[in-house]
Amino acid sequence: MNFYAIRAIYLFEMARAWRTLMQSVLSPVISTSLYFVVFGSAIGSHMVEIDGVSYGAFIVPGMIMLSLLTQSVANASFGIYMPRFSGTIYEIHSAPISYVEIVMGYVGAAASKSIILGLIMLATARLFVAFEVAHPIWMLAFLVLTSVTFSLFGFIIGIWADGFEKLQIIPLMIITPLTFLGGTFYSIKMLPPFWQAVTLFNPVVYLVSGFRWAFYGVADVSVGISVGMTLAFLLACVLGVRWIFKTGYRLKT
């Protein structure tokens, strides 16, 4: 294992985050703070509790998960797309490093940035609503697992995309809508039975539900199923990345 190569890629990507601090950290935190002001304070004060949790506190896990998913995909996709766009990807190919080390460097940096952002947002949320974390170890586990999984997914998108426009298609047109419809602002138990069944086909439901259970001990679906679905998606992303490097898809042309 070439740890020097992994460290070089990792530090380069982390340095890019600090150079774009406004876009990488401040912008998501400010956007999420506005959500807490509007939904947590203004609207939440007029809503009843959900599963014994105040509405303002109830949406905290969902809001963190929303930013976590979008930022993980954005960081990883942009990180690998730029070497392809500038042509420096060939320098990486010619270096004595394996695809595993390349993925560990890029995905590790993207996941690290998402985890840091998630912890910052968790601290920011305390300024607006009072909440407790019932299972802090599980909360961190879901945070790390989700960040790594969707950073891998973003890595795949960054290789698939052949233009800046395509980098935005999946995050804006698929991930964000699925997150909003995945129980971010409500419990799926509030839906009619038919729509509850339909919602269970949304993979984000299991992420939000498991993450919310780590906070309050309440969940829309079983925690075991939430972990299983996340691990299944992680495995699918790993297999997808392996296929890309094995075939050279969009890397050698």
C-alpha cells in the first residue's frame, strides 16, 4: 500500500476545501441555518410533536443528512472530474499507485469534508433548537458510513460526467428530491398507507430513519434494515468503482 500517494491526494483535496471555504463550508451551514429558522422556529412553533419530539428537533437529523448527501456527492464528483477535465488524470495513471489508493485518497478527502461539515451543522443546530443524541456512537457510525458511501457514488458521477452540467444533474434532479421525499421534514407514518408503501422504495428513507433513531430512539423503519440498505448501496458503489478502473471507462479516452 502506497500511503505516500494516498496522503498526497488526500492533502491536496483537503487543501482545495480550505481554498474554497465559502463554498465548501459556510454556504451549506448558512443554508441549513435558514431552514432551521423557517421550519424549526417559524413553522415548528405551530406544529405538534412527532413521536414525542418537538418538530424543530425532529428535523435536525434530516437536515444534516440532506447536506451530508449533497456535499459528499459534490465534493467527490468535482474532485475526480477536475483531473479529467485538465488532463492531469494521465499523470495519476502513470504514477506507481493502484486504483484502490487513488479511490482512498479522493473518497477519503470527500468523506472527511462531509463529516466535518456534518459536525459543524450539528453544533449550529444547537443554537436554534434543543436536542439530545441518544446513541452518539451510532450517530457517528451513520455519519461516517453515509459520507463514505455517497462520496463513492459522487466519485462514480465525476467519472461518468463529460461536462460541468452533468455534475449537477444527479444531485439536483435525483438526490435532493429523494431526500425531501424521504422523511426529512416529516415521518412517513403521517402518510396514507399507499404512499407509505411507495416511500419505502426511496433509499434515502432508510438513511434518514436510521440517523434519526440515533438521535431520539424513534425510526420509521427498523434500524437493522437501515444499516443493511446503506451497506448494500456501499457495496454497489464499490463494485461500480472496481468496474470503472477494470475497464478504463472514461479514464483512458
